[in-house]
Amino acid sequence: MSRAGQTYNRFALAFLVLAALVLGFAVADLSNIRWLGGLTMVIIGGYAAWYMLRSCGPQKTLVAIGVVILGFILSHPLGAILGSYSALFLVSIAAAVIVWILGSPRRNDH
């Protein structure tokens, strides 16, 4: 994969993670239907995981999934301290940065 392709891949993965968390929260908050927000996160996050699995391999994908789930869990107590939106943006940006770092494609072993 070219350098430009690697940058695009990493950007796309980070953006998908950010979008899953922010849009999931927004849908749940604006509709007052929490499961609909959760479904939004699962759909976008599932696509991100599939995309990452194909481009980066299973190890990095599992780590990224763990990071996003941990961030989602931590956002709830952080919300009580910082406020919901501050916690959301802090966790979403942190998760996206970590996925950006993890998002380099797997190397072919020759």
C-alpha cells in the first residue's frame, strides 16, 4: 500500500471510531431512545472493525475494539465529573487517536 493509501486508511478508521461514538450518543440523546443510539454505534463500529480487520489484521482490530469499549465504559463516570458532552468528546478523540496509531496496515512477511 502506498504512503497516501496508508494515511487515508488511518484517517478513515479514526473517523469511523469518532463517528460511531459521537453519532451514537447524539442519536440516543436527541431521540431519548438509548437502544437506537447503541444500534448506531454498533453499525458504524462494526463497519470500522470489519474495515480494520481487512487492512490491519486481527490483533490490532481486537486491541482497537477493546480501546473503544473501554472508552465507552469510562465515558459514563467521566460524564458525572466533566459533563456528558465533555466526556464524550474526550473519549471519542482519545479512541480515534489510538485507532489512528494502530491503523497502520499489516506488513507482509516474506
